[in-house]
Amino acid sequence: MNILITGAAGYVGSVVAEEAVKNGHSIIALDDLSLGHQQAVPGGALLIKGNFGDKDLLDILFRKYMFDAVMHIAASTIVSQSVADPARYFQNNIANSLNLLDKMVEYRVTKLIFSSSCAVYGYPDKVPIKEDILKNPVNPYGEAKLMLERILHWYAGAYKFDSVSLRYFNAAGANGRRGEDHSPETHLIPLLLQVALGNSKNVAVFGNDYPTPDGTCIRDYVHVVDIASAHLLALDYLSSNPGCYTFNLGNGQGYSVLQIYNSIKSISGRNISVTYKGRRPGDPPVLIADSTLAKERLGWRPSYTGIKEIIESAWQWHKKHPNGYNDTL
């Protein structure tokens, strides 16, 4: 298939692009490189620099490459920024995404895999979390993801537009050549690994008084390669199951901040300093996925099921690339 992947120079997008190329797909990697890295785009994928909401650029790309499907991974993703500047997040994640969707409809490209998030749930009333529980986002980032999911529902009925929304829980790990390099970095595992490498002095832990066994938040971590495999399975699923679908992607196991900290200390053999601070607004105590639906419908099976192997893959990448993509691949 000819596939347009937005955000293909980013953490998840680059790994998805790599797996798609391995599976014989022809990939156009669209990324404005504001957060992504040109070095992360895999060989065999053609990088086009630009924003996914640029209508003129989209006209050129859709006319030239005659896409069979789109994987929409690009987004503004920092929760705290979304709270401070919701207009920016709604503009990029909703308005620009609508431009992309409308160009897809115009050019009759009606298969979309959308990168959604567990942030759509807010404070879940049940754990593990199933797709059909109440969705009540507590920040503009999660709200925007849920809004686009709802838009896709209405597009399915009006335009025979087929989509799968994949609600990632905490993406983590590396695949050998591609790992996590954000600026600013906000994710726990790479922040701790940077301290282990001596690139940072300490990591802030926000809240140690949650109703959890050790007082810190519990999260479900899913390897980035397993997320990538879900994208390809979802595309296959749409080929024989037209409609609009949502699936959770997680391992169904929760690990606290302190458990992640202790695992990284053990794997790296390094001392890591942490500083405890107050809770951040919008941080639920526990987020754990029930991914039964993805397993039953897509045939998805995570290949990385233990937190130690997920962290070990990240540690190996960060040791080889202590300055991220500023070190050559």
C-alpha cells in the first residue's frame, strides 16, 4: 500500500514507519520536524517536511502519491502545555486534523489509523480500563483526542470513512535504532535514564501520597514496537471490516513510579536522584488497560510484556545515544 504517515520523524511515528517499510509498504513520511528528528525517519521512507494541516501541501501529496491509507500520528502531546495554551492544542490537534480528514475525503482515501490516547478517559471509574467506560478528559490534550475520535464516528456514517483509533497507554522502550528523544522530555523512563547517564541531576516525582501501595502513580507501559505492530494489524482489519473502531493498547499490568525507578537503578547499576513535589493537576492515581478487544479483533499480542525488558531496550538505546539523535544513528 501507499501510506501517508504523519509525525513519522517522531518517537512512535518513526518506529511505525520502519515496521511498515519492513512489511513492504511504500511510505511518505510527513513531519514538520518541530519535534521530530530527520535522522529517525527509516530508509525506504520518503520524508516530506511540512505540517499535516497544510491544505496546499496535502493537495500536492494526495495528487502525486495516490495514497491507499493514512496513519495519523502527529500531534501536540505535552499535557501541561495543553492546559496552559489550549488554543494551540485545539488548533493543531483538531483544526489541522480536520484539514487532513477533509483532503482524505476529497481524494477518496477513506482508511485512517489514528493515534489516540488513554488521556480520553480522565479519572476512570473502573480499572483495568475497557473502551466503553465513561470518557471524561481532564486536560485539553485528552479532550482533543476524544473530539477527533467522535468526529471520525460521524465521518464513518456520512462519507463511508473507515478508521481505527488506537488508545495508547504509556509508550516506552526502543527498537535498537530508534528511541525516545523529546525536547522538552516529559516521560518518566527517559528522564530517569538521563540521570543514570549523568546528563541530568535528578527527576521530579509529582506526588507520593496517592492511594496506591507506595503512594506514587501507577501506569501501564507498552513497547513502541508493539504499538507499531498494532497499526499494521489495524490497517489489515479495516480491509475486511469497514467502520469506525477504537482499541486500547496496553500490557494490562501497572507499575508505580517507584517501581520504574527501582527497575532502572537495577538495570543501569547507577544511582538516581529524585525530588518529590506536589501532585500535578490531572494525574489519575492508576491507569491500566484492558486490551482484550485489540487481542480478539486485531489478533494483537504484545511481544514485550515485562517492564524490565521494556526498560532494558530503552537503556541500550540511550547508552548508544546519550545526546539523542544529536548522536548519529
